[in-house]
Amino acid sequence: MKLVVVGFGQCGCNIADEFYAINNYAKSLFNRRIEILTDAFAINTDEADLGGFKHIPGDKSHRILIGTMSTFGHGVGKINATAAEIIKDSHAVVTDTILKSQKFHETDAIMAIASGGGGTGSGTIGWTIKELKERVAKPIYAMVVLPFGFEEKGDTSYAVMNTATCLNTVSQYADAIFLVDNERFRKTGSSLAQNFKQINQEIVQNFYDLCCAGEERNEKYVGSKVIDAGDIKQSLAELSVIGRGQVDLSAFYRRRRSHYREGVKERSSAAGALLQAENNLTMGFDLRDARRILALISGPKDVLTLTMLEEMSGFLQAKAPKAVIRIGDYPRRSKDISVTLIASELTKVPRVQNMFVKAKDLFQKREEITKETTRKLKQLREISKDLPTLA
Ligand code: GDP
């Protein structure tokens, strides 16, 4: 599957940049020589943020500054309603650039990425998807990053209100939304910048085998049950999550592989990778609430047996009895077994439901705070009104 990736705001652009990096890696001569991206774009209202990443080309048609007339390139200061107004005026430059990109005809889907908690990304992603949806028939997926727990504290948390309004808008237009919970990836003891870098790399790694599998041209690496863009499209709807697990095969397993114990080890490695993938899903929820599941197992060709796929299918069927399950193999890896898992059409996501309830409460509180502030400021002015000024 080939994607065109569009990042909105700082978080979205950083993740889009990691997608660009992984595509460079995938297509390199010493690696798979497979292209999984047709292009990547970064959209922001903050000029400084557009310079903060490494891989997306630096020209103005890849890094697009919007809203200069109102923000002068300094961002929207977390007010996503301002960003939404800006994109309503400047969506044409964004959509035209994406649709006119050189290899757009090869793209299987568009992936739009933003944080829910910021201003620019959360305010611009929904409207852009709406505009793109009117102009292209290809699927448009969104990835929305939910804030860390500490960002949600207090009676005036923009992170909560922005995320809620962003998800509410995006869910009207996107074909599916990948939810990513920053809190789930949190690493204590490392800096925020390191945390972001690591989280972004982990997020993007999830798509590596998945996108490569259907683009593989070397016959010896083509799976017996290939997962291609069509399968991915059928596996995605509404709220979705993705995760990946990887278990290294022992360095000596090839020499001993005829021994029955090695066969057991291979199967338990696959089971381990699947469990890890489930644990690493980008948002916590109960698999019973998924209605579509896609699993891709990658490893050495002679290790990926029918029994292994059957066991995986049985495991997932038991965990998600109401889901349509698609399983594929990709015999590409030589030293490890990796499982990529997508759970989609989620009918219950407590984290998102709580966020909506909290946001409703905060909007109400904000109204009360605004009224109280106006009243108190008026009182303050009343007290000073008879004093002389120096104007
Ligand atoms: P914007 O530029 O106004 O859209 O704002 P940001 O994208 O900086 O949004 C702030 C939110 O995004 C907060 O919840 C941050 O925790 C999160 N965030 C910012 N940068 C990154 C990043 O590179 N990766 C991840 N995973 N989260 C980020």
C-alpha cells in the first residue's frame, strides 16, 4: 500500500517526517527497494515549527505555511477554532498541492495526521479531510494523537476540548481514524523531545511491514496470503488502533531447526509477537469491541506455516468473536517474527468516551469562568473609574 502523508501542526508534521524517513529506508538499495510513500507534506501556522524536522523536503510546496495574514507565522496559540477559520480560507493551496503531487495517481490512500490537543493540527485536519473527500475517491485516513494525562488536568485544559472537537469533526469525514494515545507510550526518565521522537518512530514502524507487504515485487518474498491495499481498506472503518510485536529467533535456530523443539519455539515466538502486538496497540480497549481485525505475520519463509496462521486466527477469533478477521503472511524477515495488528470499527473506547464527557463539562465551566471574569473586571473598572489617567 502506498500512502501520501500529510502532517498538520507540530505533532502531525513530526510524524509525517518519520514516515518520510521510513520510506527512504524501505526503498534504499541495501534494503527492500520498496516505495510505501508517494509523497509527504507538512502544514503549519507556525513558521519556526516547519523548520524543526529533517526528512520532508524543505521547498515551499512540501512545507506549507498557512494563515500568515492573521498569525504572521507565529501559530494559533492552542486555539483550534482560529486554525479552523484559517484552513477554511486556505484549504485550496493545501488540497491542490496534494492532488497535484507528482505520483499522486499511484497513491492508494491519504493519511492525514495531527495531535488532538494542539491548536493548528486539531483545527485544520478535519476541514482538509472534508475538502479532499469532495475531490478524491481514494480512502482518506486520519491519525489523531491524544494528549498525555498531565495535559488534561485543570478546568481550562485546551488539550481535552481541542481533542474532543477535533475527533468530533474528523469522524464526520475520514474513512477511518487511527487513535494514538501519548500516555500509553510515556517513558519516564527521558526528556519530552526524546519521548516524542521515540513515540513517533514506534507509531510509524507499525506501518512498515503492512505497507511493504502488498508492494513486494520479489517473488521469493511474496506471501501465500498477501495483504494488499484492498485488504487494508476493507479492514478499516471508524475508530481504529494499530500495534506491532516482534520476537527475535535465536541466532542458532537455523542449524537446529529440524529438531521438534525448534518448531515449538517458532510457534511460541509467533504467539509471543501476537501478544506483544496486542499489548502495544496505540490505545487501550477491549478486543471484544472490535468489529474488524487485520493481522500480518512476517518472518522467514519456512517458519511461517499454515498451523501458525490457524493458531493466530483461533486466538483472535476467541478474543474478538464479533470481528471479521483477515490474516496474511509476509516472508520477509530473516532473524525475527513480527506481527502487525489492526483492530478497527471499535464500538467502545473508554478513553475517548471519557474525553467527550470531560470536554462537555469543561466547555460549560469555561462559559462560567468567562462570565465571572467579565463581571469581576467590570467591578475593578468601576472602582478606578473616578481616578485621573495620564493619557
Ligand atoms: P499544534 O502545532 O498547534 O497543532 O500543536 P502540537 O502538535 O504541538 O500539539 C500539542 C499536543 O501534541 C500535545 O498533546 C503534545 O503532547 C503532542 N505532541 C506534540 N509534538 C508531538 C510529537 O512529535 N509526537 C507526539 N506523539 N505528540 C506530540
